[in-house]
Amino acid sequence: MANLMNEFPNIEIKQDEPLMNYTYTHTGGPADWLAFPETIDQVRELVNYVHEHKMSLTVLGNASNLIVGDGGIDDLTIILTRLNKVEVHDNKVTAQAGASYVETTKAARDNKLTGLEFAAGIPGSIGGAIFMNAGAYGGETKNVVSEATVMLPDGTITHLSNEELDFGYRHSSVQDNNGIVLDATFTLEPGNYDEIKAKMDDLNERRAAKQPLDLPSCGSVFKRPAGYYAGKLIHDAGLQGYTYGGAQVSTKHAGFIVNIDHGTAADYVNVIHHVQKTVKEKFGVTLETEVRIIGRQD
Ligand SMILES: Cc1cc2nc3c(=O)[nH]c(=O)nc-3n(C[C@H](O)[C@H](O)[C@H](O)COP(=O)(O)OP(=O)(O)OC[C@H]3O[C@@H](n4cnc5c(N)ncnc54)[C@H](O)[C@@H]3O)c2cc1C
């Protein structure tokens, strides 16, 4: 394979870069190549190259909803955190894909715009939030996004409306068209700074009280099964504290799996399988993962 650092001298690219340095779980083997594009043109150059050379392409935002296999990721991985501009015009906030959701909610607050408070503590990027339709405390990304700019695998750029993003529970059309979200525009309502701030502070306090934020994790591991709460099923199955290697079902929040001692992706996957099997046996409920398990699992 060509040396991508020579192919793209203007883009920072690392070879065999350990992804555990980037993921919230602190797990994951090396990316063959990890690129840090800073402009849309750089993203397009990389996408075109991958398309032409029939390589695989993996996109990372803040890597807060991922378990990357211990064997790492084939070919090219791009991380979008340097595409992170946030702009506010009237009641619209446009954030590039790599901007953090948290910073975007602060920009809305500082411009006295209400509607994004629910996302104050979601640690992902805007691209990851669109991809996953991230939500919390009764709010969902789909309720506030008016459109997103998406690059398709052949390098063309398209603007998708809220409808075209086809949001569902932890789903958007970007999961189906293999697109790369480049930015998203949120349409908000004028509000009162103090009220917006109070709501954000309250949600962050509730989060800190319930979630093991002092340990590496990927947030809620499982989707909410219809009619149940994953965390309650896991709690009722007596699984809190279950440990495999360095990965443990959190004793603070049953829906989280925390990395307590140099846990690997394989440890995480073992815990996930044990939880799924036990909950199925005890309650007959299938738990599907919300977290994305990607890469070489060896
Ligand atoms: C402590 C903690 C709390 C959390 N709380 C919540 C919560 O309350 N609500 C919630 O919904 N989630 C929560 N999460 C999960 C996570 O933050 C969200 O799913 C978030 O939206 C993921 O964004 P990310 O940038 O980290 O995505 P990543 O983990 O980097 O990627 C997730 C998926 O999105 C894809 N992706 C990322 N960026 C792009 C892009 N620009 N274009 C196309 N695809 C892309 C990736 O390929 C991958 O498949 C939590 C996680 C943690 C660690």
C-alpha cells in the first residue's frame, strides 16, 4: 500500500496510530492510517483517494460511542475534530461535524437561543450526533436540526433536510448512505440566558449524579428495548459489578460498562455478550447494542 503521508503532504496523517488514545473507552488497536483533515477540501481529497483505490474508510468524531477492536482499523481512518467551527446567525446555529456538541450548546446559550439544552452533557461531536440521532432527557437531535451537509462516498456534497435525514431512535439516513456529515444547522427559538443556563446546569448535575463520569466508558451500551429500560433489566439481573478483564458493568449506572483497569475491546465485548445472554435468559428480552463495535476484533 502507498505511504499516505507522502500522498497527502498537506494533511497530518499518522501510520499505525493507536486508537486507544482517542476513544472514550481507552480501548482499540492501531489505525493503519489516521488522518486529521482541517478543511472540507482535504476531506474530499481523502474520500476520492479511498474511492479510487478501493480502500475502506472509517470516520471518527469524538469516539464516545465506539468500541474499536484490539486489532485496529484497516486502511484509512479520518478523525474530524479539527473541523470544528460553530457559527450563529439569527436563530440558527451551524456547527461543523467535528465541533463538540457541548460547545455547540454553549454557543446557543451565549446567543440566548433555546432548544439545545438537552445535549449539554453529550460528549460526542456534531457529526456523531447526527449519525446517531443523539438524545437525552426527553430531547433528541432530530427535533432541532433543520439540515445537514453530507459528503457521499463518491465525494459529492449534498444538503439533506430534516426529513431526508430520516431520523429514528439512534438512527439517521447517514447510517444507510455511508455519507460523511460535514456540518449541521440547528434552528432554535429565542430564549432567556439565565433560564437556558439553569436548565443546562441542572441536566449536567443530574448526569454527574447518575453516571460514572470519572471512569472511561462509551455511555449507554444498549438501546432501550421496547417496553423496558436496559439499565433496569441489567440491575435486576444482578449484573452490576460483573467484570471481565478490565471491563465492568458500572456499579453506579447499570447501562454503562466502565474501563476499570486497562480493559481491552475484547474485555468489553465479553461483558456485552455476558449481559445480553443473562438478560435474555432471565427476562426473555434481547438487548441490542447502541455502541458501535468496529474494526478488527483480534
Ligand atoms: C459518558 C457518556 C455519556 C453519553 N451520554 C449520551 C446521551 O445522553 N445521549 C446519547 O445519545 N449518547 C450519549 N453518549 C454516546 C455518544 O456521546 C453519542 O452517541 C454521540 O452522538 C457520538 O458522537 P461521537 O462524535 O463521539 O461519535 P463517534 O463515537 O466518533 O462515532 C459514532 C458513530 O458515528 C459515526 N460518525 C461520527 N462522526 C461522523 C460523521 N461526521 N459523519 C458520518 N459518520 C460519523 C462513526 O463512524 C460511528 O459509526 C454518551 C457517551 C459517553 C461516553
